Amino acid sequence: MQVTPNDLTPRIALFIDFDNGQLDITRVLNALRERGIIILKKAYGDWAKFAQFRKVLAEHGVDLVERPTIHAGGDKNGADIQLAVDALEACLTNRHIDVFAVVSGDSDFLPLISRLQAYNKKVVIVGMRKTTSSVVMANCNEYLAYENLGQVVPGHEAVGEGKVEELDPKDIQTAFALLSRAITLLEDEDRSVDSSTLKQKMLQLSPTFDEKTFGFAQFKAFLAEAQKNKIIHIGKKVDGTYPISLGRAGRLMEDEEEAEAAVAAAAEHVEITKPKKRRRR
């Protein structure tokens, strides 16, 4: 997707404290793509110790910053300091970055949060509720609990082996699901929904989307097919654009996705809290 001067979509820099927790990068990236365009991705850790994660992180374009364990007790503070220094440098040298996302719940990052906010940057913290400091939660601009990041955008399914699945060109329902999700997000952001903003949002969520993959020469032809299937409703022309909203089938699709996400989240919670069975002697 080409970036134009009028594109106000937030630019996001992502910094991952990998020593603090090994989270599914796919779920994290999906959540952040809903909020903007990720233009910088860095992860800090001892990669000799986390060798099994290197491939999946590299496939997602994450820059791996090596922080080897020098002392027997570890070098946790060294990684934290490196992350903070790099984040501040990015803040000062890349004025176009609007949002700094930090994957960590460590209270050591509170000074970093305050300094980034002083430079008028939004700070998003991603982490597990049980390991994230309450002070960090209270002082960041937005906290994303990892346990709640269960809803997956079509085309970027959760991956165990690091493989990123593309939209299925043989199943237009995957494209319709992406379309429905994009409209919902734009409505939540109180933004007007027309063909231009909608295409931009869909590419933001899934860069692999291309209407030609599904046999449509133009995006408006894809939208016409979606309206024919009652996924969307295209309204009358207003100020040179046609407003778009979810149709009956689109609303049903949205309700089904929310229900599936709720069931998945509940199942994950039960799995985490389920007591271990004792072995009989």
C-alpha cells in the first residue's frame, strides 16, 4: 500500500521485551494492525536461549536485537535499558511515529512511558494481566491484555509453526469476513466508511488482500458482489462518495465472529485455571 501525505493512519513502532514473556507474535500484530500501520518491529532477548522463536519472528519482519546472558544471574536489566534507549532514539529521530507499543508488563518501563508521552506519543502496553504491573496499566494510554487478543483477522490466522496464511482465493467468504471486520473497526473509530477508506483499512489488516485474486477487475466490483450477497449496503451518494455499512449477512457474520472469540477466550481461561490432576501412587 502506498502512503500518501493525506493518510492519517497512525504509524506504530513495536518493541518486544522477549525475556519478559514469549507471546504469540501473530496475535500481537493482528491487534496492532487494527490500530495503525506497524513500521518498526524490534524484539530483545538472548536468542541462543530462545532459538525456537527466531524463525517465526523473522518471518514477521521483527528485528532481533541480541542481549546475550553474560552473568549467571542473567542480563535482564541490560535488555530493558537497550529497549528504552532504542525507543527514545526512534521517538526523536522518527517524528512520524505516532504510537509506541511495548510488549512487557515490567514496571521498569514506567519512566519510558512518561518520557514518550511527554513527546506527545501514545503508548500501548501489551502483556498478560497476571504479570503486568498495575502501575504500568494505569499510566499507559492503552493496555491490551494478551488474554483478550483471541479474535483473528482472516488471512492472518494464529500460527504455531510461524507460517502466515494468505487469503484463500478459492473462498470469497474469507474476503467478505475481512471486509466486515474493516467496516466494524472504521465504525468504532467514528470514521466515514467509503470505498477509499475501506480498501485502505482492509490492506492495513491484511496486506495480501487484492480484489483481483477473487476475480474482480476493480474494488467497486468486489463491493458490488458483497452487496449482492447482503454483506454490505451501499447508500446514496453524499458529497461525492457512497457511504457503506454492514448488511444483514455482514451483521450476522460479525455476531458469529464475536461469539467464536468469546468461546475461545473462555476455553483458554478454563485451560489456564484448571487444576492439575495428581498422580496416584
